[in-house]
Amino acid sequence: MDFKIEKNRIYFEDENGKLLAELTYRDIDDTTVNINRTFVDSSLQGKGIAGELMKTVVDELVKNGKHAVPTCSYAVKWFEKNKEYSNLLAEQ
């Protein structure tokens, strides 16, 4: 899936512009973001799209030298399951 990446947003739309998947995050400071929302349309649920969104945001964090504070319930659970990325979590 080809996600579009904008400042603080990763998303996918269908050919008509309907939003089908989205992950949003906001800057806390220069080196930390809050992952605050994941959304996957019901037509795509169960296909691993939310996990792909998380992998994409992890790549962005690494590329930009940032850490995350997940507050979205999916992101919290994803980091719990994917301990290999725990180094990207900000100290709290």
C-alpha cells in the first residue's frame, strides 16, 4: 500500500479521495511526537493496514531522529508487541 506522508500524518485514500487509513501524530518537542490516532476503514480492517501505518511511522521516526509517546490505544499495544522498537519510545 502506498501511503501518503505529510507533516504529522500518514494516510491512504482511494481513487475517489475517500480516506481509508490514517495515522496522526503531533510534535511534543523537537525530538518527540505523540502518536495519537490510527484509523482504518471497515473495508480494510483485518488486513494488517494499521500495522503497516505503524511501520511507516517508525521509519519516519528513525529517519528524523525522533522518539514517540503513543497515546492511541492501537499504538500503545503495537509497541508492547513489537519490543524491538522500544528504543523509539520517549522516556516518561
